[in-house]
Amino acid sequence: MPVITCIDDLKRLHKRRVPKMFYDYAESGSYTEQTFRENTSDFAQIRLRQKVAVDMSGRSTAGTMAGHDVAMPVALAPVGLCGMQHADGEIKAARAAEKFGVPFTLSTMSICSIEDVAAHTTKPFWFQLYVMQDEDFVDAIIERAKRAKCSALVLTLDLQILGQRHKDLKNGLSAPPKLTLPVMLDLATKWRWGLGMLGTKRRFFGNIVGHAKGVGDTASLMSWTSEQFDPKLDWGKIARIRDQWGGKFIIKGILDEEDARIAADFGADAIIVSNHGGRQLDGALSAIRMLPSIVRAVGDKVEVHMDSGIRSGQDVLKALALGAKGTYIGRSYIYGLGAMGEAGVTRALEVIRKELDTTMALCGERDVKALGRHNLLIPEGFE
Ligand code: FNR
């Protein structure tokens, strides 16, 4: 078993163990990947202020996110096709998150269904919704999430049309993979992954297949999905979904001050400053760069969360110090999932918490809730 000391170690192992088309699916951004790259490189521009001779004993990373107690303010972001990174991937990630004490968010585009995940976990998880044109489908999936006792609905607004990722087209991404010669040659070296998949009992895309009109198998799902993202999504439809849900409501994919103000007035419990991990609008600024102005724009009206580009506890600390009340990791846990299943997700969370805790101490802080701009050295022109 290799020694894992950082998220990059998990990424290397993920690449070695998971079929190329699914590694590339996770690792790519849209078009030129400028936004994808800057999500991480902009974090590196923010520097930390070292403090010495301060009491650093009794530290705590605990906090709350949208009214939920969390062991650290880091949730698992919704990620489609988790179950192709590792057999039963959504169940594995949800179990790791619940044992660790952080929220897991199940994607609409997951392999395991809401019911699969609920049956294999003991605590409520969060559910992420993409708004589809088929209103019956939307109504039904909201009711399913309620029945499964999901404790928050995360509504994603930045994917009503798909940002193109070149690698997915070139690899012929599909789930399950089509067995072309290059795919079979690749699979020959990824036997561990293949064995796991042979053992799974799940119906692929269990949130949709068998639940949406005319979607009886994964082949029909592909064409249904590309036509179904609702291009007419507006705040009126969002209000209808908010009212139908009636519980904790989080709006994901905000990257603009004006949109943030609207979302805040809208009564959301939290907004997530995010550019979908650089997978949608290529050329948008990084989420960490947009965070400060959005925090200023909404003030105390709504809790601000952020994701896109977090690869370490240091990154989490920077986001919190810039005013985020919570953060999400996407790829950082996907690397762990692909590398080692549930143990890999746990390892990713452990790595990040240790880094966050140590960095807090070296910044002279004992409580994650006390972090602020005083901990940072921000380069001129960053905001
Ligand atoms: C995503 N993301 C995403 N978001 C969402 O709301 N629903 C989804 O189904 C998906 N699917 C998805 C797949 C993959 C492979 C990735 C990498 C991302 C976006 C995700 O929730 C989150 O915003 C980003 O992953 C954050 O960026 P980092 O942490 O991956 O840099």
C-alpha cells in the first residue's frame, strides 16, 4: 500500500487504477481549460501570515454549514458518475463522509440512486438537482429525495447547457464504457476496477433510468439528458422548486455579484460560489478570486460557500479566511475514490483536515471560525 501524504498522491494512484476515460472525465475542464487551471493557480497566489508565540492548544475545525454540524467546513461536492470511478462509488463516498462527520452531496447524474445511497447510510445526505424540462421528472425526484430524508437540496444553476470537454468526446465517454479495442487494452491493466464493476448490483444512473419517461436503459438516457437540461430555467422556476422542496435550500454555481444578491433575496440557506470546477464557462475567473466581492455583495443576508480548485487544507483555510462559511471538494475526493474506494475518500478527508489544522496553528489560530483576512497576505490586484 503506497504511503499517501497529500491529495496529489491520491491523484497519481487514481490515474493508475481507473480507466482512462473516467480519469480524464474527472480531470478535464472545458475548452482551453484556462478557468480549470486558474482555479488552482489563483489559490497559490494568496499567501499566509505566520504568527508565533501564541497559544495553539485545543484547536477545533468544527463548524456548521447550512445549519448542519460539521467536523470541518468541507463537504463532498456533487459529482456525476462517481460510481464509474469505483464500483458503488456514491455509496462508498457517502459512507466515508458520514463517518467523518461532513456532508455528502449526491448528484442527479449519479450511478447509484438516491434509494441505493439511503439504504447503505445511516445519516441524511444532501441531494443535488439539475433542472430538467420534464417537470414530472423534477417533481418526482424531489419527492424521492424527501422520502429518502435528504437534509438539503442543492440546486445547480450553471449547467443548463454543457461546456464541451474535448477529452470526453475523444475518449467516447460512456457509462458503462463501450468495449472498443483501446478501451479493452486499457481495461487489461485496470483489473481491480473491472472486478469491482462485475460485482456491483446497481442499476446505472439509478436516479433517472426507469424513472423518466422513455428512459429504459443507459443508451436512451444519453440522448434524453442532452435534450433535457432546461434552457428556460429562470428565477420563477427556481422559486417553484424551492417551495416544493420546503427544506434547506442551497443554490450552486454563483459567480457574479448581481446573481448573488438575487439568490440572497430569494431566501436560500446558502449559495455556492463555483464555476463547476472549470468545467462550464471557460474564461470565467476562478471561484477564489470571485469570492471576496460576492461575500461583500451579500453581507449577512445569506451564508456563502465556495468550491472549485481546493486541493489542500491550506486552500480551505484561504477560502474561509476570505469569508466562505463552508467549502466543497470535488476532484480531491474523486482521486481518493478512484484510488482506494471508501478508504481513499476517508484518506482525502484526513489529509485535508490535518493540513487545515496544522496551517491554522502556524497562523496562530485555534478555531476555524476565527479565521479572517488578518491571516492572509493578498497580492495587489487579486480582487
Ligand atoms: C462535477 N461537478 C458537478 N456539479 C453538480 O452540481 N452536479 C454534477 O453532477 C457534477 N458533476 C461533476 C463531475 C465531475 C467529474 C467533476 C470534477 C465535477 C462540479 C462539482 O460539484 C464541483 O463544483 C467541482 O468539482 C469543484 O471543483 P474541484 O474541487 O473539483 O476543483
